Amino acid sequence: MSRLAGLVRQSVFSRYFGLSDAADAFNAAFRIPNFLQNLFGEGVLSASFIPVYARLLAEGDEEEADRVAGAVFAILALTVSVLVGLGVLCAPLLIGAIAPGFHGAKRELTIQLVRILFPSIGLLVLSAWCLGILNSHRKFFLSYTAPVAASVVQIATLIAFRHQGQATLAVTLAWGSVAGSGLQFGVQMPTVLRLVRRLRPRLETAPGNIREVIRNFGPVFVSRGVVQISAYIDSLLASLLGRGAVAALFTAQTLNSLPVSLFGMAVSAAELPAMSSILGDEAEVAAYLRQRLNSGLRRIAFFVVPSAMAFLALGDVVTGLLFQNGEFKHRDSIYVWGILAGSAVGLLASTLGRLYSSTYYALRDTRTPLRFAVIRVTLTGGLGWLCAMPLGWGVPGLTASAGVAGWVEFALLRRALNRRIGKTGLNASLTLRLWTAALMAAAAAWSIKMALGTARPRVDGAAILAVYGVTYFAVTYALQVEESAGVLKRMARFVRR
């Protein structure tokens, strides 16, 4: 729900901004709070805090769990207070790091937007702390739907002040984003306070569980945030590629993050507390982790394989359906399609890799994912610069090179974990059946696209993608893919109810 709300927000944003200079400025400025929200909320804090907190709950030590929760809250509050202050003061310096290609009025607007948006970082980080508490208590709905409140505020701001000029509207939207972040934090706190009955925020780093959270934080910061770091590098290079490149990249990344979030991060978030809570000897733990991991990989692949094929073969249809309106033209859809096609290269690897990383964190191992994440970040930067600049592939070169780096990281994660807990991964038969079904669905959808055209992006796009989805489910069902039959059974039960 939160990702779909974000998709609607980006669609409304594209209607009023298109791929303009103001769109570039806002997306570059928004990268900072968005980066830290993803890093803390769906990455570092979850992977360093949840394994410790969930284990304490599983052992029945609620008093110690509450003490750890209070100490982590106090540490985060102090850290982000300093971070926000520095960010507001040093905004001009940050622009050189996040958008070195911006100059003149575009650069000044970006600086103003960064200063406005920085206070929202503190609210989003504390919201991430709430997410860690809620997920550890197996309450996923509120923690992952709270961002809907932030998106609703931003959408309302865009519609209410749509008659302003683009630069002024960007500033107004930035203030709306801060208000939305406050609402996102506020809606979670009542439930959190009921779960943590003895919450006492106090700064303490005594040896034991709190020290373990802090010790895990650094390695996880790099390894879990590799997707965000890679996206940041891409954005930096895109700022050097001319007008509209940053906005187009952000639009493509919004689409690319949808299957990653809906299927990869959703499964990983649900599995991490369960994996962290398992108690037993080494053999029992290994067997349990293999079973959970392999089951999760199948569920992820069933949905991500067709997503990657859709981005590759029908990216203009997907983009036109969701964004082509107002200031966002057909030529912009074609431009974003090229970027999406590049991102399709590593979509499956990035999504499966998140579940592998969660398995390492459940084993209290943050060092191994860190090593492989450093390799990925290095490859992303080096290959991205080579493909985008000397080879002249532009923004699509950035996303394709990031995909190659993602496959390298995934292969390293799987090989090292297999040595530790036994063989894991997707079997060749299932992989072949999924890609065959996706290819056949793309062929069917492409024939409808040739017959209808794309002059009416909403109507034609909906029909083309409907054919694609129905064909994929039909072929996977015929090929006896278990996940397809399971989804259809759940849909049938829902319809009967």
C-alpha cells in the first residue's frame, strides 16, 4: 500500500512537473530524506535492531527488550538531531555531492529544497524505530502503511497548489513532505507505546544487547544500504547528463522499486523476525533457515521475473499508463523505458539478494554481506561512469551497469551461505518455466500493442498489461508452477467471500 501510494504521488508529480528543471531539483533534493528513510527504515535499523529485539521477545525477557528499545530510541534521536542541524547549515556543500551538474537557478532551488526537507529526516528515522518495534511484534500492517499518510499529504499539496509556478510549487511540496513525515511518525506511536510498556529513552551503550545493536549498525549500514548507495551514485552521474535526466531516473527508480518492495522487501521483512527467533542446535537452525529461504525465493521469483520482462519489453506501456499526462509527454515515456530496460538486467538479483542478506542478519553475521556490498558499490560506480560517459549510453547505461553489479553481489551471497547452511536457491526447472511464461506473455502483449497502438496510454496500456498478466498466470498454471495455483486459489476464496 505504501509503495502504491508513492506511485500515485509520483504520477501526480509528473503531471505538474514533467521532466523539467524544477523536477530535477526536487528529485535531487528529495534523494537525501528518501535515501535515509530507506536505509534506516527498510535496512540498517531493521537488520541491526530487529534480530536482537526479536530474540529477547522470543526468550520472554520483555524488561530487557524494553530497555534496548528505549536506548536505541535515545541514540537515534541524538544522532538525527545533529544530522539535521549539520544538513541545514551545509546544504550548499551537499549539492556538490548529490548534483554536481546543477548550476545557476537550478542549483539555488535545490539548496533551498534540501534545507526545507532535512528536518523530515529526523521524523523518518524515528518512524523507522517504530517499524522495528512493530515488526518484531509481528505487526506489519501499520508499520508499512504509515508512509501512505506522508504520500497523501504530498498529493493533497500538489493538487491544492497546482496553479503555482513550478519552482514555487516545488518549495510548497517540500513543506508538505515535512508535514507528511510528521504524520507518518505520529500514527505509529500510540501502538508502539502500548507494546513497549516500560519505554524509558536513555542514552546508554553498556556491554550486552545494546552494544550488539551498535556494533552491527556500521557493517549493516553499508551492506543493507547498497541499493540506496547505488541509486545515489546513479543520481549523481545523471546530474551531469543534462536537463530531465535526474527526473527521468527517479521516475524509473520509482517503478523499479515497486516489485522490489512488493515482493522482495515484503518477504524479507516478514522473514527476518521469524528467522531471528528460531532457537535450537546448529543443524536445526540451518534446516529451518534453508526451508524459509527457499520458500521465500520461490515467492519472490514468481512475481519479479514477469516484472523484469515487462520493464524490458513493455516499459513504454507501463510508463505511459502511470505517468503520461499533462507535462509528461510520450517522448518522456520512451526515455524512461530505456532506463527501465537497463534496470531489468539486475531486478531479480537485487530482489533475491535482499532475502539472502536477511538470512545472514538472522545468523548475527553482518560482516559477510558488508564485504560483498562494498564490491557491488565499487562496480556500480566504476561501470556506471564507463557506460554513461565514455561509452555514451547515458542514463540507461547507469541502470544496466548497476544490474550487472547486483548479479555479482547475489552470486557471492548465495555461494557463501550455501557453504554455511547447505544448498539454497531456485532450481533450474522453476527458473526456466518462469522465464518461458514471461516471454510468452510478452509476445501476446506485444501483439495487442501492435494492434491497438499507444495513442491512448491509459486505455490501451491497461488492455495490453491485462493480456500480459492473464497470459503469464495461464502459462505458469499450465506449467504446474505451485505459486500460480496458490495465488489463483486465494483469489477464488476471496471472490467467494
